[in-house]
Amino acid sequence: MNAPESPTGHRSLRVEDRGRLADPLFRWFVTSAGMSVLVILALMIARTTSDAWPIFRREGLAFFYGTQWTAGFSRTEITGEYGAWPFIYGTLLTATIAIVIALPLALAVALYITQLAPKRLKNPLSYTVEILAAVPSVIYGLWGLLFFVPTFVRPFMELVNGALGWFPLFEGPLYTVNYFSAGVVLAIMILPIITAITREVIGVHSQDVQNGAYALGATRWEVIRRVILPGSFPGIVGATMLGLGRALGETIAAAMLVGGSQRWGRSLFFAGDTMAAHIANTFQDAAPETVLALLAIGVALFIVTMVVNVFARLLVWRIGHITGDAAV
Amino acid sequence: MTTTMQRPSSPTPSGHRSLRDKEENARSRAAKNRVVETLLLLGMILAIVPLILILFEVGRRGAGVVSLEFFTQAEPPYRREGGGYAQGFVGTAYIMLLAVLMAIPLGIAAAVYLTEYGGGRLAKAVQFFNDVMTGVPSVFVGLFIYALLVVGTLQLRFGTFVGAVAIAIMMLPIVVRSSEEMLKLVPPELRNASFGLGARKWQVVMKTVLPAAGPGLVTGSMLAVARGAGETAPLLLTALGSLQIVTALQGTAQSSLTLLIYRGSIQPFAAGIQRAWGGALALLVIVLVLTVAARWIGSRSQVA
């Protein structure tokens, strides 16, 4: 502090000490930390895509619709045949099953909590559902594989297979681990995120409009059906898509429950594989060229989930800065 | 509407129909309403059932396995009884320590950028893609780190450090999001007071804003740790797994609690499966305690 002293003996406010560089440096530091999010995302896309490029170049579009997946064992060139359709199909099917089960349930929960539950129960109830999001996916896998699927899902599948087995979607043979088992457990896993966001979206909806409807003599159901649901529709679509994104990308639980074969079948009860699950299931035994093929699956999966997520976030962001924090 | 009245009572003096008249379909509307309310209640109950089943079953089958030995001994071959998940606990603790050191300072710094220097388009983009990043498939993060660090340019091979990098990437968006929320809660008056005392901006942030948001930042970090400790897929491709306790920072494949549970539950021997349930119980307790404690701290700090 060698600044000139002012007449009163205090040091001048204009002092120029070495500390003047601290602010720009600090700003630069936190800005680059902020940028790191964008850099990591960009690096992810660039690195994996460029590594997997030989596979895409060799297979072309057949990578997406080819049904034959034969792993090669070469270190230097691409010798296998890589058609990822069985895994793409498995991913789409399990995610669809998960959404079909989770969406009505999540809507019911969100509506119950916001419209019907006694005030004292609102928080504990949302808390209870959202804690499902904290359970690690490997525990869902273990619990599903060794308890939930054999005790509850398997008897249900047998029942459906027995009654409706003539319908292609429900035909046998019945495997215990299959698309449907994975879909049901995925539904439980994505329930919290859809519920949390739907709840917030409904919360943002104008209370005055709802009160107006009640004043006109509408019943609670009519308010829900005619006022809340239409008003919150974009947000609910966004919430569903976020759930879909999670279901598409879920790895370990799906890997343990979907069957882990390299084929695909129309039946819900067929033991197939999803994209993420296939990567996890076969990575350890993969030769260098097959690792590239797994990377290619990863890139395809990443792009699909990114598109779904970006659309979902855009829909939800238009309503407000809603993030479903409780269930990330 | 007046034509559908149930019993056309005498109109009021002003000519309007009486408020006591009910429409013909009032009964069916009320019935429909009751049906829907019951369905919503059933949905609510159904949604709670899985949590109860998970807690109950993991508790029941894991309780007999978790003993002192479970924490101190490495896992024997799957068919052999006894032993424990020592290498998993060490691995998870080691990986999490490194991941926390990377993700939390970076995440909080990014959140400071968003709240203190944000507002521009770039900050909006960071915010948006941070939200998007919470949805990146975990296995893809593993693949990315594998391609970048394990075999790629740097040739680091499998190990603790690369596993930690993958977990840190999973944790980062959570830390950024929650820290940002917490920093926003710090009242602007506090910043102004600090500026008024002559503090530079970095001093305002470091000495006023961050301490004021302290408990909230802890909450977010704990949630991120809970999430990171439960990840399996990224580690499968970066840490790979190990049979012994590993203390090397890099170059030797590392184990983790989640990897042991995963491998233990998909193999056929009863002893190994039992240990997997024990590991699941330990993991579930760790994760739930972190989550609940984080929420508790968070809710307390909001009141204050």
C-alpha cells in the first residue's frame, strides 16, 4: 500500500495496488468454469463421433436398420457386421412401455398432490415419490432381477401371455428378463422426474382461473379436465419427454433386466437388448473394433437423447425456470 | 340451460331460476368426480408401493450380510461364503473424493458465473445446456472418458482417476444447478452492503455471497455426491473393477461398491448374490442418508 496519503491522513480511494488485477482474473476464472459445461458437451460429441466414424462410414445407414450384429476381433480394421436395429428397437420399445405406465401414474400423483391432498400431506407425499429418484439404478436392477420381476411381473406376464398369447405383442416364449420387465422397472425409475416437473408446471398455473371455474360450479374433475390439463399441456409434454430421455439412456437397470441378447422380436416378452444396455453388457469382452461399434451406438443414443432433452427443456422453460430439481 | 332444469320451480321475482335448482346431470357429474378422485388416490398409493417394496426387500435380504467383516474384507470367489466388499468401499470412497474435488469447485464457480456475471446470451446457453446435461446417458459419459482418457490421446488406461473424472462429469450439472438456485437466494442487499464497505467483486463473492449461501451449497453438493456414489455405468467403462483393494491413483483398474453389486447380482452363486444384497443395503443407506440430510439442511437454511 504505497498510495499517496490524502490531506486527512486517510489513504486515497483511488489507490492502485496489485489487487486491481484480482477482479478481472476472478471474472475470467468463473467464466471459464461456466464455459466448461459447454466445452465438455462439445468435446463429448466431437471425440466420440470422430472415433466411431469408421463404423458409420462402413455401415452407412445400415447401421440404423441392419439387424445383424456380428462382433469382429480385429485390432486395426473393421471386419464385423454392425447393424444396431435390434438395440434401437429394444430402446424404443422399453422406453415406450415405461412411458405408457409412468405417465398416467405420474399425472395421478401430481394431480392428487396439488389438488386433493390435505395441506399437511402435500410435502411428505411429493418427498416420498421423489426419493425414488435417489435410489441408485444398480439397486433397481438387483431388486428388479431378484425380487420384483420374479414375484410380481412374471405372474402378470404369464397371465397376459395365457389369455392373449395369440396377439403378436404378447406371444411366447416367455423369458423372465425381457423388454416388458425392463420397461416396468424403467417406469418406476422415471416416475419421480415426470411427477416433479408436472407438479411444478401445475403449480405455475393460475389459481385465479381455477377459482373462476369453481365459482361457475365446476366439479374438481371438470376443473382438472377443462382448465388445468389444457393449461399445463405443454409442460406435461415436456415432463414426459424428459422422462422419455431418462428411459432411453438408462443403462445398468436395463442391462440387468432386458435380456442381453443380440436379436430382436416383436413380442413384449422377448429377451432383447437396449442400446445403453448392450454397451454395458458387452464392453468388457469387446475387441478394439467392436469398441468402436459400441461407441457408434453411444453416439446414436446420445444424439437421440439430446434431441429429446433439448425439446423437453425448451417446452418446460417457456413456462418458467422449472427444472424438477427434486428428482434430478 | 333453463330448459334442462329438474323441477321447474317458480322463478324468483326477478325472473331468474332459483339457485336451489339442480341441473339434471348434477348427480352424474358428482359421481364422475368421485370416481376420478378415487382413481387419483389409487394412483398416489400405487406410486408409493415401489419405494416401500425396495426399502423392505433390500433391508430384509441385506441385513444379515452387513457386518464388520463386510467392510474389512475383500470379496472371495462368488461361490464362497463370507468375506465382504472392502475393495468396493475403498474404491467408491477414493473415486468420490477425487470426483468431489473436481466437480464441486468447478460447479460452484460456474454457478457464480451464472448468478454474478450472468444475464447474457452465453450465460443463458450455459444454463440451458447444463439442464440438458443432466439427461446425458451415464454409459455415454463412460464411453467418452474411455475414448478420451483411457485409450485415447492420453493412454491413461483404467483406474481411479479416470473413473473419478467420469463421475465428476455426472455430478457437475447437479452442482451447478443447485448452487445457482442457492446463490440466487442471497439477498442483493448483502452484496450492496459488501460493495459499500469497499470490497472488490471477488471479495463480495468469496467473503459475503458464498458464506451466506453456505448451507445451500452443502445441500447441493451432498445431493450430487449421493447421485455420483450410485453410478455404475460410467465406472464400468473407466474403473473396470478389481478383486483387491487398490490404492493407485491411476493405471490399475479400480473397484467400486456399485460395480461389485452389479457383478454379484448377475452371477449364479448364492453366496455372491447374498453379498450383492448386503452391498445394496450399504449403498442405499449411504445414498438415502446423504439425500435426506441434504434436504434437511436445505430446508433449515431456507427458514433462517
